[in-house]
Amino acid sequence: MAISAGSRVMITGGAGYIGAHTAKAVAEMGLVPVVYDSLSSGYREAVHWGPFFHGDIRDPLALREALTLHDVKAVIHFAGLIEVGRSVARPDLFWDHNVSGTTVLLTAMRERSVERLVFSSSAAVYGQDDVGSLAPIPEAAFKAPASPYGATKLAAEWLIEAQCRAYGLSAVALRYFNAAGADPSGLIGEAHDPETHLIPLAFNAALGGGRPLTVFGQDFGTPDGTCLRDYVHVQDLASAHLAALSVELPRGGFEAVNIGTGVGRSVLEVIEAVSRAVGRPVPYSIGDRRAGDPTSLVADPSRALALLGWSPKRSTLDLIVGDAFQWERSPRYGSGQRASRIKTSV
Ligand code: UFG
């Protein structure tokens, strides 16, 4: 479906990390991103490229109002909870936001005849166990989510697929591997509270603003013993959403597509890249494994190329880490902002 220039595209969760980068990419394509966000974890300061609507993804009235007010033609759906560890402690919350929230959105879209959806899914749907192979994972791989977070993403995919068939919606679910990096402008970047992701924590440790990094296990069956992940530059992720928005799909069509590079990098390789960027070592120690961490999560990205014509352009480890460094030394928002005034002087 071609979306004509100037059309409004709602981005739920558009004040969050990947959502804000996607809003920028949508605006650069000549479309208008309408950011719909509860600001429970997103940042108003990350919204620059279109109208903002404050609302919860589980609120049918607010969603209906936003879709109508802005005459939305398509939706890119990020809003939801993302912390894997918290999902183990509070699975009910994750099902409420990620699955019930998606149901509410789909109903509001149907009422407003909005027929195109791009859904933010995750490699967490695969949940490869820790004796699994190091081989890249194709979309058809066995699904056994290791966490309630992954289970809610898979359930939401099934829900969307069924509604595509039943009601004629067409949708693409993008299964991201490890989103990383920041927009080279320095305007937007990664800011989670609390931060649990490897690259920001490695910068915090190297820049002296945080604790030394703990490497979660060095006894995995990988070349250096640490986990392998497929790091994708957030700008490349954003461009995947645009490709997914405009790909030709039949009415009722649903596709799930991996978004990754096909290259696995170990935790120690990431630490070395951060050390190179900062020009000093990242202080770290080797700790125990973190519950639920698979040995290797690397995408087979061939379907993204075949279906969407998408391939990563900025996802080398050094470019990712270089852009993340620019953000980390001077973040515009998030809990790192105060510390940054100290960090920028180093
Ligand atoms: N790691 C450490 N120390 C840390 C933080 C992370 O060693 O302090 C390691 C992890 O064990 C893992 C790698 O660094 O091997 C990457 O960890 P992240 O927390 O940065 O990312 P994850 O791979 O755990 O999470 C990503 C996405 C999630 C998604 C998950 C699927 O961020 O949204 O993959 O498994 F659910």
C-alpha cells in the first residue's frame, strides 16, 4: 500500500528510544508522525517531528480521539513494556500493556478504518535455549519465549495475524535483535530508567559516571565464552519500519520479519569497541550468568532483504558505538542528563 506524502502515521510509544528515531525517519520521508505516548517511560523532549498526543495504549477513548483528530492512515505500534527481568516479576502488567493494549489499538483502528500496521516485535519470541547452536535464526525457527516479555510479543503477533485474516487489516511484525546506537544529530538517543543494556552501561563505567560493568558469564559455548548478540543501529531499525509501511501486502496479509545484521558480537567485543571509542579501558569484572540470557541471538536477515528490500547501512559495531558515545557524553534527556555535565568535562 502506497502511503501518500503528507499522510499522518501514528507512532504509539513514539517518545521512546526506537519510536523517536522512527518518528524522525517518518518525517524525513515526507509523512507526518503523530506521536501517541503515555510518557511513563518515554520523554517529551524526544518528540520533535510532529504532533504529540498524551495517552495510554489501553485507553480506547484516547486512541479513538487521536486517530480521528489527526486523520491517521497507518500505525506503527511500539507502546509497551520492555524490561525482560521485570516481566518475570510482573507478568500480569506485561500482558495488560503488551497484549490487551494491542487489542484496544486494533479495535480503535478497525473503528476508524485504519488498515495498515507495523508492529514492534522482538527476537525474544525465539527464546533459544543455552545449548542452542550459534547459527543465525530464521523466522520459522521454533518459538519458545524464555520470558513473559517474549511471550507477550508472540501473543500480540498472533493476535494481529488473526485480526488481519478476520478484518482485512494488513500488518508487518518486525522482530528486532539488539537495538543500539543513537541518531548522529545527538538530538535523540537511548535513555532507559533503570538502564540495563550493555552499551550504555559500558559507557557509564568507562566515563566514570556509573559502576564497573559486570559481564554476565564467561562460560557460554562461544569463542570467548561471552554471549553473542546481533547489534543493529537504531537508524537502520527506523528505516526498516518505513520499508514495512510501504511494502505491498494483500488485504489481510501478515508478515513477521527479523531485523538484524546476521553478525554476532560477543560482550567482550562490545567492551573493546567502547574502550576504543572512549580512549580508555572499560572497568569490568566477570559475574554470574543473568537468568534467561540465551547463548546466542543472531538474525538470519535474508527475509528482510527479500520482502522489504531492507539491509543495514550503519550497523558496524564501531559506528554504533561511535554514535552511542556522542549521545552518552551529552544526553539531552533521561537520568544520564545530570551526570553528563560532569562527563562532558572528561
Ligand atoms: N550484559 C552484560 N552485562 C550487563 C548488561 C548486559 O554482560 O550489565 C550482556 C547480556 O548478558 C547480553 C548482552 O550483554 O549477553 C546484551 O544484553 P542487553 O541487556 O543489552 O540486551 P539483551 O540481549 O538482554 O536484550 C535484548 C533486547 C530486549 C529483548 C532481548 C531478547 O534489549 O528487548 O534482547 O533476548 F527482549
